[in-house]
Amino acid sequence: MRSVDRAVAILEFLGRREEAGVTEIAAELGVHKSTASRLATALEVRGLIEQTDERGKYRLGLGLIRLAGAATVRLDLSRQSRRVCERLAAQVAETINLAIPERDAAINIDQVLGPSAITTHNWLGRRSPLHATSSGKALLAHLPEPQRESTLAAPLERYTPRTVTDPGTLRAQLASIRTEGCAYSVEEFETGLNAVAAPVLTVNGQVVAALSASGPSFRLTEQRLLEISPLVRAAARKISARLGYLRRSETHG
């Protein structure tokens, strides 16, 4: 914990000073120069700080921009999607979730309950598998191929009798998701729970989230999933537009 605290202190110090040498960093932290040097090297390897042209001087690195950008995307997603999620929840009368990729899973960052929700199934902050949920499949389908294949090559856990664990079957599903723009989960993660999801894109066309509608299988039947899928796709497109994404077909119109 002490090393983590000192590393953060270095970042804060450079944020105030713009640049500083190891001697100055050591004095600020009250540690030996060798300790300050090791900490600075570790931060430099991660891209969080970098050396300036003047030898021995450090400044904040571009890696911090990457981290700040990830946080900004989350904030923008939550802010730009809330009203769209509320309207979609009213339209389909089911629970709406917004999920983002988090390493080997999807994590839900926002949830709106529809008027038909009888019990509050809180998905906020919950990690769910990419291969067994509608949001996860929507995200997995649009990962870079090496990352997608790495996920498919790993052991795929079976959550219910309907969980798809065969990589070949999943590849076919993911190809269909990229073509049709919707992903489905029919009692694959939890028995009695069905869902449909669509990808959300940012300004550069990258899929940054998945918007889903979920509900009990007795109400959200497979036929009902197909009926509401255009609404889910349309809502995902609205959020994408709010994030700056413009479909190619729209650039020529």
C-alpha cells in the first residue's frame, strides 16, 4: 500500500510542478533517491509518466489521457443514455441495462426498470459473462478478432442447460449479431430470464457499450424478443448519435 500511495503522490506532484527530477521527487516523498527512481521507472513503463528532453526530468505521460478517456466515456455514456433508456423502458415495459466491456466480462453501469418489473433485480455494477448474456454477446461480436478468439478459446462456463459453450456455434451467432445488429440470450445465463441487446458506438465507430432489454421468459418470450428488437436497436442508435457516431449511410444523405 505504501508503494501505491507513493506512486500516486508522484503523479500529484508532477501535476502541480509539470516536471521534476528524481532528486526533487525523492525530497517531496521523503524517500531515498533509489526508491524514487524505482517508482518513477515503474510509472514510466506504464506510460503514466515520461522523461522530458532534459535528462532526468519527468512529466505526466500520455497513459493518463488513456485512463481519463475511459472515465470520460463512462460519464458520457451514463449522461447521454439515461433519457433514452427511460423512454425504452416505458416502450417495452421491461428492465433496460447499459453495459460496457471490462476485460473478459460485461459490466452494467446503468439500469432503468420498466413498469412491468415486479421485483427489483439489481444489475448495477454486476459483471456478466460475454458468451452467455445478450449484452456480452453484442460486445463480444465486435471485439477485435484476436481478442474475440482468445475469449472463445478459453473454457466457456455453462450457467444453464441452454448456455452455448461450443465455440463454433458461438462464432456463427456472433457473425449473425454483426449482420443483424442484435444479440439474444434465451435462458442462457439464468433460467427464466430472456434478453435482447444492441451495440452502442462512439464517434469513431468503435463499439463501447451494449443496450439491453431483459425480463422473465413467461412475458419476454422469444417472439416478444423479436418484436422489441427494432426498438432496442433504434434506442442504441440514438445513444450512438449522442456520442457523435454518424452512420455511413447518413454521411451521403
